[in-house]
Amino acid sequence: MPKAYDSSHILELARRGAALRLRELAHELAILLGAFPDLRDAFDADELPVSFIVKRDARRPHARRTSRHKSNAVRR
């Protein structure tokens, strides 16, 4: 009988599959924009729905966060 996979393994496979699909979609978009350059100016970034703008801004790099947790290592 085959051994059942643990949920972390399934999640990792799903994450890898999603990342691959995202790269494929980005590549397809680049091909479409190359074939139809006027599509690049077909929308105004400021007219996007609020949820898109929030997600876009959340991906921008912020100041480096410092760790608030102290090390649990025993010091001698």
C-alpha cells in the first residue's frame, strides 16, 4: 500500500505548481504584449480596483524588519 503524503509535502507541491503556472502566464503575457504593443497602454494603473492596488503596494519592498524574538540558545 502506498504511503500517504503529509500535508506539508502536498502544500509544497501545490506551491511549486502555482509558481510554475505564474511564470507561464507571465511569459504568455510578454508574448501578447510583444505582438500587440498597444495593449500596454490599454488601461490606466490608477483605475484598477482597490484590491489590486492594495496587493500591488503590499509587494513593494519596505524597510528591513528586525527580529523581535530573542534567541532561545543557552549562553555559557
